[in-house]
Amino acid sequence: MDQRKPFEVPADMRKFAEQSVEQARQAFDRFIAAAHEAVAEFEGRAQVARTGAMDVGGRAMSFAERNMASSFDFAQKLVKAKDVEEVIRLQTEYVKAQVQTLNEQTKELADAAAKIAKDAAAKPL
């Protein structure tokens, strides 16, 4: 074999190799585009969930503040009670009000959590 003679690739083989490289590039580009789309979808859903979680956390803190204020109000009323009957009445009213309040707060938080899950799942691609 003459080493001075340049190596020649047959035209058909060169064309096949070029087509193969181009097909591989296109397949890779589609894969990367799909990966970017999946990451964007995940980030969008995660952002919806984060925002919702912050809302629920804020509501829970607000509820805790109101519940503590209610407890302090109750304690203040107790120390001013004139007799045992008034203490029992105040206690009964407080417990009844707190049970109702806690039921409402629980329902509100559960509804908010369900909405977060629904919104995150429904986030468009």
C-alpha cells in the first residue's frame, strides 16, 4: 500500500455516515428538548405546591395566633369569674367555641391542601 496516497472513503459510505450523525444529532436534540420540558413541568408543579404550602402555613399560623388570643381571653374571663357557676359556664362556652373553631380550621386547611394537590396535578405542560 502506498503511504503517500490519501485515504478515500467511498461516497456511499460517507453519505451513510453523515446521515447517521445527523439522525443521532436530531434524536439527541429531541431527547434534550423532552428533558427540558419535563424539568420545566416539574418546576412549575413544584412552584404551585410551594406557593400552596406557604399559603397553608400562613393560615395555620393565623389560626394558632387566633386560638392563643382566644385562650388568653378565656383565661382573663376566668380570673374575673365571681363564682363556680360562672367558671363552669365560661368553660362550657369556651370548649364549645373552640371545638367549632377547630373543626372549621381543619376543614379549611384540608380544602386548601386538596386544592394545592389538584392545582399541581392540573398544571399545564
